[in-house]
Amino acid sequence: MKFIALFLLLLTHSAWAFNKVENFIERRRILVTLDMEYELQKGDRVIVLTQEKQELVALGNITEILISDLPHRAVVAVDEILGTNQILIGDAVEKLTPQNLERYHVQGYLSLVLADEKGIPSKYKDLAYLGVFNSDGHTLAEKEWLISLTSVQYGIADPFTIKANHALYLDGYANIGFKSRLMRNRFGHLTMNGLLGRQINRDDWASTVGMVLTIPSNEKFQSHLVINANIEGLDEDKAEVKKLNIFPDSDVRTIYEYITDDWDRFLFGPSFNFESRTVGGTVSHMWIWDTFHLNLGIGTKDVSELEFKSGGYYVLFDFFWRF
């Protein structure tokens, strides 16, 4: 009898050797039967995989763990279904980890979904800083840092980030800025930003406001509409502030982002400068490791200036850490 009981136990364990989709509760909610040794908790982000080929089908998060019956079950809210795939009964469910991101080749546009995840390397997230474009990206996750050559940013909460430009402090300008998320879903991402600086020894102000709207086209391409507006203070010495080359000119930019298989980024696109009324553009490559980002490229404020000089073409170089 003991042998039969042990055999039945092993057979039962083999039958539930992985977490798998048991049924559909609603169109975007599924019931998952959990493995006997599961380590999932409420709030965990999970991925759904095809049972046979182990290909990525969808991402979701656990909203409830049901422990009244054996085996235990979980309710999963589906955030994103990849392409034309379908979730089927029997599909496997695993916890989303950096290792799984590498193993199953999570596609680029899902960075919109992963932006607030804790423990996920920044290379998989939507850009919080567009580097040499001198334009802000989107908000950081809560308690996340971004440190560049000229500025530092910190995520106060998932939808709100504060920032300061230490290059301005070196020139005597006390300053503080913000980024606030207005919208983010699988269709797009909208963030507003601003920065206010005041020269400590003089009544001299400088400030900017801007926005970034990101629209994913497919798993490899995203488009960013970036608008910067320079706002003059009451007694601002414009020539002195402009000399710092810290505040961006008032312009509008369309930045196209291509995400490589290694999650590096190609960034390119045109810009229109309202102050000089010229058409410019940039193209660069951003290498992204888990925390360190390196950007190198070329840019211009006026495509008709065919020389490497002030107002013409220039080399872009920037690096920063996000952690």
C-alpha cells in the first residue's frame, strides 16, 4: 500500500510538474494550476509559454492565490499577448526573471509593460533618458536612479521622478526638475518634464518644459515625439544661460528607436529648431548593459551646414548609469 501511495504521489507530482493554464475566467484573466513547489506570490509578474515549443505567448501578473483546494491555483491578469498568438489551456506559466527575458527573447515593445518592474535590468525598460539628444525620456521606477555626466534623476514613485542638473550648480544655478507620467499602456507612453534654475548670487532665472510621447510600432520599432520649450525668466540674462549649453533649444523632434536582439538601441530622426528656424537631425547607437549606457553618434542643428563646426555637424558622445 505504501508503494502504491508513493507511486500515486510521484505520478501526481509529475502531472503538475509546472504551472499551467487551467481555464479562462474572462478574456484577459486566466486560472492557473500551480506546481506543488511553486514560489509565486500575489503581485508577481509572469510569462505564458507554449507547452510544446516553449515560445513566449503573453505577459501578466498574479492578482490572487487560491489555496482552499489542492493543488493551489492562481488568477493571472494578462497584460500583453504577443502578436497573433493565443493562450491555450495547458500552456506553461513561469515567473518573469532576467534569465527568462534572455532565454525567451522578450520583444522590444514590451519595455512599456516592464518599466516599473523591480529587479529587472534597465536594458529591458523604456528609455528614461535619450542621451545625447539632450532630451528627457520617461519616468524611473520607484527608488530607481539615473546618473549622467550632467544630471541626476531619482524615482520618487512609479509615475513621478525628480531631477537636478549638477552642471548648472557648478555655474551657480540652483535648480530642480521633475518628470511626470500622464499615460502609459501597451499603445503608448506620455511623460511631461520641466526644469527651473535660479542663479544664487543674482535674480537670474532659466527654465524649460517638455514632453515625450512614445508610440510602439512593432516589437522592434518605437517612435518618440519630443517637444522642448525654453521659457525665459523675468530677469534672465539669456546670453549667459545660453553660453552654458545645458538647456536645449526650443524644438520639436521625431526620434525613431530600433531595438536590437541584444536590446541595444539605434536612435535617429529629424528635428526643427524654432529659434534658428533650421532643420537638423541626429543618428546614434546606444549600447546598453544591465546598468551602464553608452551613446555615440553624430548630429546637427542645420543639415545644410556641411562642416564640423558650431552650428554645423558635431560628434555625439554620452554615457550614464541607471540602477
